[in-house]
Amino acid sequence: MPAFNRRGILKAFAATAVAATPTYAGAAGFLRGGGDVRRLRMYSGRTGERLDMIYWIDGDYIKDAVKEVHHFMRDWRTDQIKSIDLRTLDIMAAAHNLMDVNEPYMLLSGYRSPQTNAMLRSRSRGVAKNSLHMKGQAADLRLSSRSVNQMYKAAVACQGGGVGRYSRSDFVHMDCGPVRSWGG
């Protein structure tokens, strides 16, 4: 008869949604709020897809869960998938926990193919030529229950990468590049 342990049981249920994930305010660094379990909740207004996924437990990333996140954050215009940098996922999860909200993020942009980035750049001055979105290292996110400023402050508190505040467009950019912030 196989032996059961806490990690094995948790991993068996990791790909399913859970009712609540605790916040660990005492954790240090940009993962403060990440806790022993890291979870992402998102939906896409473009594709209609929803994601509620535990992707990390007790120091281990869950391969199948991470693969689902990569698919969810694909370039919906071209249907191209790129691996999303795990550090970006960790920043997103930690910021979400710091805001103490159950609402899923609305994903506006995850991975962007070079073609999509060029098209968006031709329409807006706010799109970087060498955007970290093309490397799978950035996400543009919105919450209806939190202001852009609240989201911005939570992401900046993580000290894990770049945070852009886009108040007029009602979203926050989070990436795992150098620690910096911008926007109004």
C-alpha cells in the first residue's frame, strides 16, 4: 500500500480550484503574500476562458498547472504559446494576495508575438519595441474591485520587477525585468 504524505496529497489536488488561499503577511521579499501555495485566478474577456490554478506548492512548481497557465496567457490574436517566466507568475500571485481579493484578474495581455507587438505599437506610443511581453515576461492586468493605484502599490511592494500604472486605460503592467516603476 502506498504511503501518503502532505506534499503528495496536495499535488494530487493542485490542478483543481480551492475555496480560499491564505495570505502569509510575514513572508519576505517579493514573494510576501505568496505563501506555501501560489495560486492564479484570471479570466480573458477576449477568449472567454477562465483559470483558477494552484501552480506552486511548498517550493515546487507543478508542471501541468504551469503548462495550463502558459496556454491561457498565449497571444490570443495568433494563438501562439510561449512559456511565461515563472517570476512573472510569482509577482502576479503575490500582488493578488497582498490586495486580499477573491476576484480573478482580467488578463489583457500576456505573451505577445512579434507580429502582435508590432501591430499594437503602430497604434499606440505606449507599446515598447522590445516589450517583455514578447519574451513571456510580462502581463497587463485589471481588477474591477481594486483601483489601478491599489494594484500598482501591491505590485511595487513585491519588489520583483517592473510595474507600470496605466490609469487612463485602467490596467497595471507587471513584469520580471529590472525593478522599476512608471506611469500615472
